Amino acid sequence: MLMPLLLLVVLRWGAHVSYLAVISAFLLRLWVDALYVVNDLNTSIVANQIFNIREIKRTYPLVSSGLLVADVISGFSLPWLVQYATLNKIILIACIVILLGSGILFYLTHQYQAAFPETPQRLVTEEQASRQRFIKSPLKRYVWQLFAFVGLLQVIGLLIDFQYLRELKSNLSDRELASFLGLFGGTLGLCELLLQWFISSRLIERMGVFFTATLLPITVGFSLPGVLVLLYLIPAIQSQSFFWGLIIVKFCDEVLRYTFVMSSGPILYQPIPEAIRSRMQTLSGGTAEAIATGLTGGLIFATILFCDRFIPVPLQKWVLVAETMLITGTCLKVVWELRSRYVELLVLSVARGQLSATNVGLRFFKQGVVKALGEKGSEADKRSCIELLAQIDPQGSAEVLAPLLIKLTPDLQRQSLEVMLTAGANPAYLSAIRPLLEQPQETNSEVFALALRYVWLAEPNPNLSILEEYLNPRQNSLIRATAAALVLRQGTPMQKVAATQTMRRMLTHKQERERVNGVRALREAVYLQALRIHIPNLLQDESLRVRCAVLEMIAATHLEEYYSALIAALYYKSTRTTAISALVRLENEAIKMLLRLATNIYKPEVVRMYAWRTIAQIGTQEALETLWENLETSWGTTRDHILRSLLKIHKQPGIKGLVDRFYESRVENLIEQELKFLGEIYAAYIDLKTIDEKENEQSRQRIVIVSELLQRALLELEFDVKERLLLLLKLLYSPEKMQAAAFNLRSLSVVNLARGLEILEHTITLSSKSLLLNILDNRPQPEKLQHLVEAKIVEYENMIVSDRLHRLLMLGNFLSDWCLACCFHFAQVTRTPLTSSEILVSLRHPTGFVREAAIAYLNMVSHRVLLQILPQLQKDPHPLVAAQVKELIQKYQVKNEQPIEEISRY
């Protein structure tokens, strides 16, 4: 701030020395340019440190409007100063203004030291920041593109400024030029100020940062030639068409540059990690503009030399116009590239990529597996290689694993043979597997059994007499069971009798290992024949391993009479994983059974959830359509379970993850349903706050307590609906982006919340995007309800408490169990009359505390009805309800019995 004072003093006392005045004016102009750059850097960096993305959109236009206020004041005051004051007085006034600004800056830096730290807020070494962040190619490309964008904007501004000043110099005298610049700057500043205060933040928030960033290059690129040609066609100003055209273009450039571009500039740096964000802003804002300024000066100088030698005088002006249009086109291309990187970087810290055959080169991957399995290394790493190979290329896994079998450890041999058998036995690999059978003493029993099975399944003409040797009781139980299953599959009648006797002895053996190996071997048998009679006892075996083996055998052999055992196994944590894998193996056969379980509201919630997940894991077209059909007719937690199950199917990013675009409209309809339900929640939240002033103090306290419970239950419902909205959006858009958005939206930090909303803004393409962003934002409920009403999603009319409670209970299927119970407790303390159907449904509700709330309400409104139905309620399975009913029976000494349906008569 001291430098301009020195320059102004030199200019004041050296006005009569021409060369000194020229040097002072030149240096003063350099200082003005530097001041603009440093001021812009400081304000944008501080804004990024203090505000988050959403706050920058709303508040930064106001913060940065101080420069525009200065433009208005200085612009309109300059013509008056030129007319009534000398140059020396103007210089003195400028010195006073600079001293005043220095004093304000001095006060701010000492009064608010936290906002102006003398050291970086986070001490991160250059090497660490570079290694951890900048080397990542997406971030590096984004920074370079941002660097290019800032530089190109500077080039556009300088090219227009040069042409504009050249036209002013050739058409106006010195005094006219000073007055014109003052009036032009004042008018320009006033327009910029109005745009900045009333339009800029709203436009950026509604249309997005990249729409506003493209306004300047689009406007300049199209208006520059258009305005010049249009004005040239007007005879009255044909001679000065270039002059007025450049004034209009300059006006548009300045207005857009110092409103929309300046306001949206800090937002573009938000995806850059905080540790290096300030450094990147300095490089882009300072270095890029300085380099662009130097290159533009060289370009202008070269253009003038070129035009003087090779271009006719009337066409020389159009060369710079053509160069400006070319630069604006390049700038638009860079903005388009920036937009694609912007959301990617916002997601980068949260999302995780997925490895699949689509992004892995199989040939090189197989070479890597062979190398990893052949070299020394961790057993766990080699096991992971085999698992990954089985996932990516199951059919081609045998080609890689067969030649390596002899060299692998027994555990890896077992895993490799299981993978190869899953793909199907192939005679081409028999030569690689037979050596495992030639030395039975040295081969692990599990590996030997698997190799035996592979060889006899792949052999075109197997010698079954050799298998009979393995039926000897002295053989290992696993080898014996495998041989017996193969004989049952391919042997003669006499051989099958011997194999059946062997299997019977194993299935009824006292040792657990014998029974487990016998059951596992039955999975490969085509006909169980006389062995079926042992299955009921095995299903109730004391050994968990035996029971799980039986479940796998039922699915493998498709024993329909025992499918109910698979469903029953879902109820128990110990057998649930095995039951799910067995039901998935049945594919479409299991869908109807699972659907009956999943839609039965009286079954345990966790069992219903796993039923939906199992249908999703089946993954057939019929299973997919079943999920979609039930998704559209379900509500609450059931819809959550189905959505999460569907998302396990739709792993692909974007709409490609759906079977066809028909599902997109179905998802939009579901989103609209959820928004309508949200409107009812907000309306109930607002209307049910009312408390009757006529109530006594004790009643008022009870009402307040229960009302607060109901309010919290409604807010929990709102949270559940928001989660469902995010799950629905995951079906339409990239799971990685939506996961990152959801992660940030769940955060308590306003910075993370803003980041999540920004990801959604640049991802969602639905017509209801703006409404969804307002709903997911941290806004008060009345404001959100107003947005829903304005979007014509819901119609809100203030209701009295009883009417609103009835309307809420009409949505009982959508309410959570706790919210429904709170509604009955609220009706009880406020003495709100409810209909018999509302009470009856709740008395039959599967959740105990909902039934308890309905009984408590009934005890308040009608003792006569309660006395008639209490005997039936004694059989309630929930201990809370049973205790409540027992207490009421003892209180009223109930003797007669009436069915629960009698309530409908009252």
C-alpha cells in the first residue's frame, strides 16, 4: 500500500519532467493491475477458507461487491473532479483514499487475526502434498485445465481492452477520454453492483457454476462479430460502428467478468484438497494471469507487425476480432473439460472404484496371476489372486490354474480345484490333475477327493471298478463319500447297492466328520433313493456343520419337499448364510417362497430383510421384476429393504445400470411419492405443535411431552425419506457419485453438507433437481413445505389438531411403528376421537408397542369396549402387551370373552 503513495508523490512533483511522469504513470498502472490480482487472490482464498461451496454461491457475491461499490463512486466522481479540480488535487485525494484503505486493513488484520493467519492453517510439506495429492492424474489434469481457463479469460479481457482503448484514443480527446472513462466506469460499476447483489448468487445457485462460467466466452464470442456487423448495417453510425461495437462488448465483458466469473471463481477450487488449495489458487490466479498477460502482449505486438506488412488497413481491425473469437472457442472447450473433472474430484475422496472384466486386461491379468502364484509370497495374497480370477474369468480359470496345481500348497490346490469344478470338468486338463491321484499318501485328503471327482466327471469312459476300492472303511471318510457319490451317479445296480450301504453307515455314524462328509457327498448324487429317510434326522442333528451341509445338499439336489427347511433356516443366524446361498442356487424356484416370507408383516423384520436380499442375489429377470413390482406397492422399511436389494444388482454407473429406460420413469414416480409423503410430514409437524390453552397445567405438561415425542418421530420419518430419496437416485446415477453425496449429506459439518449438495447439483438431471436440493439442504421445515407447495407436489391447508391427526393416521402404512404409536399416545393425552377402523388396525399391528398404545387409548375412550376384548388380548405374544392386559384385567375383573372384531360395532 506504500508503493502507490510513493508513485503518486513522484507523479505530483515530477509532472513537469516528462520522462519521470511517464515512468511514474507506467509503474502506477502496473501497480493497479497487481492490486487487482492480489485483491482477487486474497478475497477468493479467504472465501474458500471461511465458506463452503453453497455459502460461496450465496455470500461471496456480496463480499466481493466492495470493488464494484468503489467503481461506482470513483466512476461518477471522476468527471466532476476533472472539471473542478486540478491533477495535483486528484492525486492528493487518491493518496488520502489509499491511506484510509491502509488503516482499515491494519484494523482488520489485528482485530480478526484468525481470518488472517501469519502461517498456513495446515503445515503440509511440499513433498508430502505433491506425493499424496498432486501426482494423482485427475487432480493434475483439473489443475492444468483450471490454469488454462484463468489464463484464457485474461487473454480475452486484454484483447478486448486493447481494441477498446485504441478506439477510444482515436475517437476522443484527452479531456473527453477522462470524462468518458469516469462515466463509463460509474455506469458499469452500478450495473455490476445491481447484478452482484440481486442476480448473481441466485443465478449461480439455480443454474450452476459452469453455466455462469461459460456466459463470458459465449457472450463475447457471439456478440463481438454480431454487434460489429449489426451496427455497420445502420447508416447513421456506420463510420463509428467499430467504436460503439467495442464499447458494448467491453461493457458486457466487464459486467460478466466482475459479477458471475468473479463470484463463481472460488467455487472452482473447492474440489482441490484443502492442503494445496491456496497454493493452486495462487498459481492459477497469479501466475496464469501474469503468463497470459505477457503472451497476450506478444500476440498483440506480433499481430500489429503482421497486419502492417500483409493486411490491408480496412481489414486490420478484424484480425484481432478473429483472434478473440478463436480464444473464446478454446475457452469454452476448456470449461467443458473442467465440468467433467469437477464432480469426479469432489467424489474422489469418498468413492471407491470397482475392479471388473470391463476395466482389466484379461491376458495381462492372467500373466500376473501366474507370476504371483509361481513366486514366493503370502498365502493370503495367492488365495486372493485365485478368488479374483474366479470372479473375472471363471470359464478361463482352469487354463491358468491347471498347470500350476503340482507347485501349489494343499490349501491353494483345494481352492483351485473348487474353482475349476465350478466352471465344469474338462478332459483337456486331466493330465495336470492325474498326478495328484498317483501319490495318495502325499496328497491332502480334500485335494485327493476333489481331484478324484474331477477326473471321473471329465473322463469319457470311467473305470468304476477302481472307485469301488475307495469304498473300503479304512479309506478317509471324505474320499470314501466322494467315491460312493460317484458310484451312485454312474455305477451298475450292484455297485449302487454297495455305495448306498456305505453312505447309510456314514450318515448315521457317531462321528461328526463322517456325517458331514457323507452329506456333502450327497450333493453330487443324482438320485438319493433310499437315503432320503435320513434327511429329517440330519436336519435336526446336534452338529451345526451337519445341518448346514444338509441345507446345501437340499438345494444341490432340488429336494422340493424340504424347501421349507431352507426358509426356516433363514430365521437363525447360525444357518442364515448357508440358507441364503442354497436359495440363490435354486434361482426362480425360490422366488415365490421368499416373496411369501418377505411380504408377511407378522414375520420378524430381519428375516424379511434377508428374504428381499436373497431375491436380489438370485439376479434373474424374474427376480428383478419381482423386486420392482413390490417396490412400487411397498412403503417404509419394506421399501428400504427392496431398494438396498436392487442396488446390489445395479452396480453399473448411470442409467446403464438399469435394464431399460422404462425403469427411469418408475423411479421418478417413486421420488414424487416420497416428496408427497414429505409434504404430509411437514404439514403434520407444523399443525400438531398447537396446544389447547384451555387445558390445565398438568394436562399441558403431558401434552407437551407427548407432542415432543411425536415431533421427533416425524423428524425421524423425514430422515428416513431423505435416505430413500438418495437410494432412489442411486438407481439412476453413478453409485460412486451418489455414495459420495450421501456420505457428505449425513455429516454434521456444513462444509461436507455443501459438498454433497454440490455433487448432486452436477449429477442429477431430473426436472425436480432444484426441489430435491432444497429438501436435502439444512433448511427449516416450513420453508421446505413452501418449496413443495410451490412445486405443486402437495397442497397445504392449516388444520386443527384432530383433523391433522386423522389425516396422518390415514397414512398409517407409510408411518414408522414408533410414529404410529406416538400418534395414539398424542390422541390419548389430547382426547382426540379416533375411528373404530383406526383402532382396530392398530390392535392387530405386528409391533407390540403399537398395540400397547392402541390399548392405552381405548382404555381412555371406552371402558365398555375394552372390557369386551381384553380376554382375547391375553394371548398376545409380546410381554409388554401381555403385562398391560393382565394389569387391566385385574383392575376391571373381566370375566366374559368377546372376539376382537366386536370393536367394529362401536
